[in-house]
Amino acid sequence: MRDAPLLALKDYAITFATPDGTVQAVNGLDLSVQPGEVLAVVGESGSGKSQTFNGVFGLLARNATTSGEARLEGRNLLDLSPRELDQIRGRDMAMVFQDPMTALNPAMKIRKQLAETLTVHRGLSRREANAESLAIMKRVGIPEAERRIEQYPHQLSGGMRQRVVIAMALLCRPKLIVADEPTTALDVTIQAQILDLFRDLIAETGTALILITHDLGVVAGVADRVAVMYAGRIVESAEADALFSRPAMPYTAALMRSIPRPDQDVEAVEPIPGRPPDLIRPPTGCPFHPRCRFVEDRCRRERPPLAEVAPGRQAACWFPFIDETAGTETAPEAAHG
Amino acid sequence: MTLYAGKREALEDAFLDRDMPRGKPRSLTRDAMRRLRANKAAVVSLFVLAFIVLAAIFAPFFIPYDYETPDWSAFRAPPSLESGHYFGTDQNGRDLLARTLYGTRISLTVAIIATTVSVVVGVLYGATSGFLGGRIDQAMMRFVDVMYALPYILFVILLMVMFGRNVFLLFAAIGLLEWLTMARIVRGQTLSLKEREFIEAARASGVATFPIILRHIVPNLVGPVVIYATLTVPEIVITESFLSYLGFGVQEPLTSLGTLIAEGTDVLEVMPWLLLFPGAVLVSLLLSLAFIGDGLRDAFDPKDR
Amino acid sequence: MAETLLSVEHLSTIFELPGRTPFSASHELKAVNDVSFELAAGETLGIVGESGCGKSTLGRSILRLIEPTEGRIVWQGHNLRDLSPRDMRKARRDLSIIFQDPIASLDPRMTVADIIAEPLRVSNPELSRKERRERVQTVMEEVGLAPEMANRYPHEFSGGQAQRIGIARAIVTEPKLIVCDEPVSALDVSIQAQIVSLLKRLKERLGLTLIFISHDLSVVRLVSDRILVLYLGRIVEIGPRREVFANPVHPYTQALLSAAPIPDPKIARQRGRIVIEGDPPSPVNPPSGCVFRTRCPIAREACAGTVPPLDPVAPDHRAACLFAEEAMQMAQPGSPSEAQPSR
């Protein structure tokens, strides 16, 4: 039985007004996240994956317009005033960015920055805030926490800074954390440490995590469910195991075929031809059709909606590889040779 | 999930990337000019400047008077439309409009030649110094520092005294002293340019040092150099005016804006038009150059990218 | 047996950093520390390591874009370090480099045609303009670009296209060796596949020898014949690709492989990980003896005493660890080091 979703986006759209035209960055998105779930949002640049959540957090540029609904525990975040949104941000939901320095003040000691969140959002006294800050520094695995907490951000390495930012995000025990490419700028061994940390913390606190990434390997290691985005829309959504073993949408399948793996020797990979679409003048019909090997006439004319193809699985394709409602299942190679 | 290198066709397709960029080829200069056209103040100033320049070049052919012949019938005459002396005449009966036009010609010529000298010398010197770096750079810049420390006007005056009041010497003197700041600016730009990857790429292709400076560094200096040159011209005009005001500028009967202003100031109370008109031209010239320089700076600003 | 094209012998690149005050002593940063390896014609050597390991500096030192401090670079019989500046420039005809940031490596004020033609002008001044133009067209087709793009400017292109331009420039003089410095790291995932495939194809068609530098193990596994693992400027392991991935010896290599994310949730759940804690030490003050000992799970006292030599652990496979046999026992099930049948 599914509980009410923690975060529910319905018909969510973001457009940007630019001198070159209106950019349809996010287009009619439907998404939901259950409490305690780890959802990975996968896409390349231009897919809209970052902008979606920038919008939810109220961090969009001034030339952006949002529409639709973004409900956190029932409340539509898009209706809130900046002040109300401020209260929710940091307390009920927190964001972790690719560059830790977007969240850290280079001129303030770590301790002060952590403590500030606590005194502001949870009304703790200075003494209590400092104590809890130190505790959480240790919890996120920063060695010599007592010394480090007195330092400034530039004195810490990239990996440690990211840990501090995660610590800050956790301080108010939010129900939801959104991490936007949190490990992309880090070395692989440090990335592994940070992902381990995320896994432990989620297990311990029951926070829901939305992990935005382009790296399918990272997704496989952490996610319960995966939503694949392309050109501002979700084109596939499924549980991680199901998605990886049998993708339903050609884009997902093509993506998997185009990435090399560290654990397999292969002769070659199959690149996806062409480039991501122009969001000002998107193609008609399915946005992926110019690059799809299995394109049919209908794909060029009509845009496929995100529809259920199996229990718990959705795909936006007229000819998905799996379609239990129609009772068909095709292997990628067999379909449309 | 199989990964395979089978389908020859699919791979071929994937090898191509023939999406052409839209529109016409857009060099950085073209982009900058487009941004400049959008700047209203700069565009208006361009027209004003063009007007002044064209007038200085061509208008003298259409005026019945020249800059040195006195009009015995009109001494110290105020401006009037009927007499044909639109700007009036001076103490010697010479038509002020003609004198202003000729004076503007001289001032502009000085400015252009001096700026050209300072750009050519400054760019070559600064780019070489910045690119070579190390001890050569230090030595070259110390030389510039020393030159800077010299009392500039004194130096010019000395030159004037030694070689006489020759207009061409004036150009040279001003130009040879303006290049210092240009050299510094260019050196600074070069220092940051030479760290950029396309310079490394040129070295990796086997291009020698001096060709790199000429083919890669100098063209990429266009932005700052053009901006600074445009802002230098007013400075030169003022310097020339100042020197002329002091009596070191052009010789009679030739005149320059500075000389006219100097003469006009003396008789301000009695014949205000002698200061007013040349002054107005000078101010218009300087203001429009300042707006154009500002506009160029905004147009070339890389942050816009 | 293919001939040895390049032999790097005890190469070191040491930077001197000024002390914090004008009076304190300067520090030495050994970005590349005693690196030796050989490269056979037609081979692709993948150099992997994390940030600060010196792989980019190594690539540039081999081409003398950064001047190495010690060692020899034996290329086609002579030591590159002995060449005069003039001869070195001539030698560059056979040596090329592809950079990480595609657009930054192209002069923004030059057209694509001029950019690609420049190495040709230097190395083959005898060519007429027409001949040059034809050659530029040929390489543009070879890398998949449209000839009409020739009179455009770099900023008008996407990252993937710009990298193709960079590749075209790198192959225009028909070089023998190309150093690829993280050529796809700055590109989108689906474009990475295009460019990597392009490089592989060009390598086969043109008989290129490549040095492929990357932090991404998956990409390296795809293109390389041999792997060289760097840590803090030193080689810790070198060997054939299959060997190193299937049986990594050095604890760092093992940790690196076990940390590389695998896009398969079932495998990801099962794999063990060799965890190394903390951050890499500062290259200015490297640990004595084995540079990896501060984070190594099997480090002991002896490791601080001597710099472990790069000793063979299998035919053609060498690792720099004093306790290599013990390290070999550490391989965890389910990690990439477990040999998977190639499909």
C-alpha cells in the first residue's frame, strides 16, 4: 500500500524568456516521491533535471515562469510567498549542490555556518547548536572534527566540503533532500565515500532523497526508483532493478548501450547519433524521434504521453519495449530491426 | 543487454555531427559590433563624431573664408548669419568658423597619429614583454616604470626647446609617451592570455614564439586595445590643447582647438564667441569619444558570453 | 612485435613553489616522479589516476609543453629533451595533443579552417593554399564535420563539435603519436560515446599511437591496450588492460576499481569495496617511502622506509608494492576485478 507521496509534481512546467525565444525547459512533468524513498533523476544537460528542482526550491532565474503544482506534503510550494518558502527550505527540505561553495560562506567558520542553521530553524541556543554541529560533523565522517569545525571552507578539501554541506542539509532533519550532481566534481574514491555516506544516512534517518545525476553507475548504486528525463519531460520511470535489466523506452536503452563499463571488456559502444533537441524550437511529436533507431511515422507527429506499461513502470513512447497492457514485449534488437 | 559493434550503419550515422550553426558566421568582432549598435548613447556619439570629422575635412571647401586671411570689413565681429561669419571673427578679422574647422583638423590629426604610434609601439612592446615573461619582462617593465616617473610635460617642453616648435615633433612626442600605458595594459592582458589553452595548442603545433604573439596574442587583444585607444584620444586632444595653451603647440597662423581656446579665454568677457565655439566643439568631441569608448567596453566585455 | 615508438625513462617534472614569505625556503612539488614506460607503435596507453596524480602534467611533459626536470624521452631514436627549440618544433609534426576543454583550446578569433590548417602551415610550408584547403576538408570529413563549417568560429559550436575540430587539428599533419588529455571529460554522456568511438575509429584507420589520459575508468577500459596507474606522480601499476582490470595488484588500483560505479544494481549491491579513507596527501609534502601508505589498508612500518620498486607480478604486469602477494589476495568478489566474460 502506498502512502501519500511526500513530494508530488503535477503538470509542472518551467519556461524561460530569452532574447532568442522562449525556452521550454520543463514541460508537463508528473513526478512523485514517497517518504524514505531514494529516487534518481537521470538526464543529460538540457533535460531539465536540475531546473525542475531549482524551481521547487524557488531558485530559478528571474526570467523563469513556473506553472502546475509542486506539493510537499500537500502544500503547493509554487503558491507560497518567498518567506513561507524560506521556512520550509532548510527545515523540511534541503538541497545539496555540485559545488559545495554555493552553500558555504567562504568568510565564515564552519561552526558558525552550521550553528546558524540550527539557531534559525530549530531555535536552539548557541551552546546546543555548537554541540549538535560538532556531533553531525563527526557523523558525516570528517576526521578531526573538533579542529575542522573551527576552519574556513577553503581549508578543507572538496570531499570534506561536500560532507559539510551534507551535514548542513541534515541538521534540521528534513524530510527530503535533493542532491544535484553532488559527486560529479569529486574523485572516484571520494565519490564512493560520499555515496556510502548518503546510503548510511538515509537508512538511519528515513529521509527521502532525490539524486539528480547523469551517471548511471551512481544511480545503480543508490537508487530505489529511477526517472529518466529528456527534453524537459520524464520519458521513463521504474524501479532501479527493472529499469536496468529491461528498459522500456528507446532513449534509456540507447543511453545504456552508449556508456562503457569499468567491469566489462567491449569492442565498442554504440553512440546515440545527433544532439539533444533545441528547447526553443523542439521537434514535433516525440522529442527523441530524430535520434531514435526505432522511429515510426506516429512518433514524428504525436507526442507520446507518459503512460503505464507495467505495474510501477511508465514510459513515454508509442512503441515501448515492454507493454504489459498490450501484452507485448520486444527485445531491442528485434524491434524494427 | 548486449553491447556490440555490429550495425555498421548505426555507427556511421553516429560519427557525423553536421548540425550547422544558425545564421551567418559570427566572429567575436561581429558580435561586439552588434552589441555596440544596441547602445543608443554610443550610436548617437558615433554620429556626432562622424559629423565633426566630416565637417573638419570637407566643410572648409564650402566656406568663402580661410583661417588666416583677415576680413577688413569685420573685425571682432560677433556671430551673425547675414555677414557670413557664422561663428564671428577674432581680433584680426579672421573667420572663426574656418579657424575652428582647421583647428579641429589639426587636433584630430595629432590625436590619430599619436594614438596610432602609441598603439603600435605599446602593443608590440607589451605583448612581447608579457609573453616572454621572466627577466626580460621584468627589465622591459622597469623601463616603462622609469619612463612613467619622468615629468612628462617637462620632457615635452625640453623636446620642444631643443628641436623647435614643429607640429610633427608634437605628434611624435605625445605618441611616444602615450604608449607606456598601452604597453602596461597589453602586458597585463597578455599575461592572462598566454595561459589559455589555445596558446598551448599553438605551441604544440610547432608555432614559434614570435608568430604566436603576432597571430594569436595580438588579435585577441583587439578588445582592450580598441577600448583604450578610444579613451586615449580625448587624453591626447587635451594634452595637445594644454600644450598649445601654454604656448608650445602649433605655430601661427596654423591653429588647433587648444590654441583657439587659449586665445578665447583671454578675451572671454569681450568676445565670448571666441571661446564658446571652439570649446563646444572640443567638449562634443571628448564626450562622444568617451561614450563610444564606454560602449566599446561593454560590447567587448567577455562576461556577456 | 611492434617497434617501440616512445620510451620514457625516469621522467620527473618538479615545480618550485615560492615559500610563504620571501625569506622562507621554496617548496618542491614533484608532479611527475621517476616515471618510466615504453609505448609500442599502434598501441593505446591509458593513464589513469585521480586529481593531483600528475597525469596531465605527465602528458604535457612528454611533449615538452611543460619542461620536465629530469629523465629522457626517447622518440624515434633521439632524446626529445636534447633537441634545440627549432628541431623540437619540427618534431612536433609527428606529435599532437587533444585537450580537455574543447572550446578553450581553439583561438576564438580564428575560423575553423585556419585553426585546423595551422599545424600544416608550420610543418608543410611548401603546400599551396589550395592543397592546404583540400587537406583541411579531408580531415573535416574524417572527423564527421560538414565542410561548410570551415569559415565559422569556435564559439558557434557545441562542445562535441568543438572537440571534433580539435581532433581534426590533431590529425591534420598525420602524426604518429597523439596525447589525449581527458578528451571527453567535459562533454555530455551521449556525446562522450560519439567522440570516444570516433577516436577509436581514427586510431584504427590512421594507425595512430595514443596516450589516453582520463580519470574515468570505464572510458579508459574501452580504448586502451595497456593501463598505467598514477598516484601522486608515481607509477603504482602498469600492465595490459585485461590483466590490470581482471587482476589488479596494487591496493590503490584495487580501491580505484572497486570505487568505480557500475551501471547494474544487482552487481552494485553485491560488490565488496576496498575502502580507502581520507583525502590524498599534499603533493608538496608527500609521505616518505610508498606514497600511498597513508591510505593503504595493508600498510605497515616497512612501507615508510623505502620507495617500492615497480616489480613484475605477472608477465608484462608490474606493481609498486612491497607486499604485492598479500595485496593480490584482497580482491573482492563482484568488483570489476572479477573477470567478466566479454560479451
